[in-house]
Amino acid sequence: MSLFNRKNNKYTSKLKLESFEPDKPVSIQAALAQSVGIARNHMEDAASSFILEQGFRDQTRRVGFFVVADGMGGHLNGELASTIAIETLNAQLLQKIQEQTDDPASYEEIEASLEQAFELAQQAVLVNVSGGGSTLTAALVIDKTLCFAHVGDSRLYLVGYDGKVEILTRDHSLVQRLVDLGQISQVDAETHPQKNVLYRALGQTDGFKVDHGHRELLSPGYLMLCSDGLWNVVPENKIINEINSNRSLNERANHLCEMANQAGGPDNISVILVEIS
């Protein structure tokens, strides 16, 4: 799936490029950054980023696969749960991606593969990490197509060069459910004592279900996957301003972690910033 086309002056081009150039391969670049935070002394987040280029039938296809997991259940259990979740997911999906050399799979086929891989990650956590759990959020970009799957409260954002933002995932938290039901306001949710309680995550046996979806990418922009150590600490407008800043992609990803730490760093921080042009 093609996302964004880059000019020689990429920051000037951001202001001009409103859609992808037809029949031109997209460019996918990514930066991954993490921090243990200020208040924590160990890392329970895990993240991975892969960008592949495949050529067949006189066509070139760019593929990006990005995953963030936020482990829960204490030092060892959290670390192990998030690591096993990502390792299982990558083993399943990357093999399927590399085997796909014929006509592109349909949205339904891709989403079914993502859901199956999440189910396998769920089983791996249940078998290997008693008492542990993890969020899991994955984005698969194939040329101009985005497919994603999600469980927990890590997030996937779609951000345009114009700063327009869409959160593609819904938090599986008790507080978000109360907001959805109209029982508390979004303002109340920010200080609710149970704001970190999840009703759906890997490692939980009751009500496990994977959210998934797809989006055709029409114009250049960014994806951001992150744990709640970022989005729950730094205001959204500051995050978006940084994503669209003139720093390099690596500098922006690292600075987002720094911003969370400057705001107190109460949790582990993981962020993957992807530019599609």
C-alpha cells in the first residue's frame, strides 16, 4: 500500500502533497524508540518494526509490519508476556508475508491472518506466562493498504501531514467502557482510580476478542503505535506537533519518549513512528 511520496525538500512537500502519485511505489520509513520511564526500574514493554520490499511480476511491493506490546503482571511476568506475544505474532505474520508472491490478499484474508496470529499469541501467553498478560497492537502496511489488529490499551494513530488525527484503536479499559456507556465524562476518566484496569488483554481468559480493521491510505502521512506510557502522559496536541516537526524521524520518536519523561515518566514508554510517502 502506498502512503506518501517524498520530494527533495520533504518538509515543503508535506504542505503540497495531498494524495499519492498514481502508479508510483510508496516509501515506508520507521523509527522505534523506548524508555523505561522515570518511576519504573524495569521494562515490560516490547516493540518490533519490519520493512520489507518484494519484487515479482515486474512489480515492487513495500510492506511494513509494526507491533507494540505493554506487558502486565509484575517484573518477570510482564516482560515475558509482551516478548512472547510479539515473537509469536512476528513468527506467524512475517512468514505469511514472505510467502505471498501472487496477487495481493483481500482485506478479509489479511484481517483473518492477523486475528489468527493474535489468537496464537494469546495461547502462547496463557501457556507460558501464568499470571501475566499484555496489550498487543499491530499495523500491517502493504503499499496503500493498512490492516490492523488490537487488544488492550496501546494505540494506533493515523496522522496526516496537515495534522489531522484519527485514533484507529479503541482502548479496552474499564474507564473507556464507562465513558462509552455515558456513566462518566472523558474529563472524569483522566483521573479515575481504575483508569489502568483492562477488561480485555492477552492472558485474560474471559471475553478475549481481537479488534481488527483496514483502511485504504489516500495521502501521505504517519502512523504512530505507542503504549499508554506516551499517550496517557503527553497531551495529544503536543504529540501531533512533534510528529509533524522538522526533526528526523528517529529524533522525533526519541523526543516523544523524552516528552513523556519530562511529564513525570510514570510508566514504560514505547513508540513506533512510521512515515508513508
